[in-house]
Amino acid sequence: MQLLPFVPKHSSHESAVAADERRMIVVDDSETILHAICSLLEHHQVAQVVGRASGGKQALAVASQTDPQFALVDMDMPEMTGLTTAVLLAQAQPTTRVILMSMDPNSQQRMAGIACGAYALISKPRFLKELASLFEHDARNVHGKEDISVQAALHRVTGQALPGAAR
């Protein structure tokens, strides 16, 4: 499965974010998984974890205090789902890119993620590898070597173009 962000939230004039400058919050309802993800992100220097949250409401508070570039959010959480969290984070912190995690990502989840304003959907079991690929793709996009539009993202996810969109 090719991993691509849904919609770029920056122009090609911006510079790529270096690994040591990627400020990220991590949101997962399992304390064990939350600790493991944060530890691995920092150990492999994928991102600087500036906050942790065990649910959507806590994520909103942590994001308002830390102003992260990225929020890595589990899709399947009780009380407030990852999709709801993505919508609220997009409204409250428009510069924060929400990256959803799922145990087994599928096209329906990708479509829901697009609708909720998420930047990407990755596989939770392969989150390190897929985050690295996502950030590499992001860096290529920033430097103008690759462009992705909403129509292109939708076509890659569903195989269909938006009604009225040129192919």
C-alpha cells in the first residue's frame, strides 16, 4: 500500500521539518501503547514528543499548551474517537497535522480521515516505518518534486475521481 498524505497543508515555499524539529503529541487510550510509541519515536529520533494524551479531550488541552506540528492519534478510542479528535484538533489547532493510526487501515477509514481533516492514516503496527515514509514524502512535496491534490489523493484511495474533476 502506498502511503500518502491526504491533503498538503503547506505551500512549496516552506522548508521541510527536520526530525529534531518535528514537535508531536501522541494520543492513545492504552497507557502501555502510548508509552511504547513515545519511547520509540524519541529513541529513533523520528519526532520530539512534546505531549501525551490518553483521550481526545486531553489531546485538545495538550495541543493548546504545546502547539505541535503533528498529532499522532489512535482512531479507535472510547469516549472520543480519533476521527472526532481529528475534527476538533483541526478546528482548534489548524497548523497541527493530524496523523491517524489504525490497526488495519482501509479505504473507508481513509475516506473518513479525509472528511475529518486528517493529514494521513498509517498502520499502527508499522507506525515507525510509515511515519518515516510520510515525512520523506512530505519533504519531497515541500521541495516541489511531487504534488498531491485532493483529487489525486481521492483517486489513489478509491480509484475514482471527484465528480467534475479532470483526470
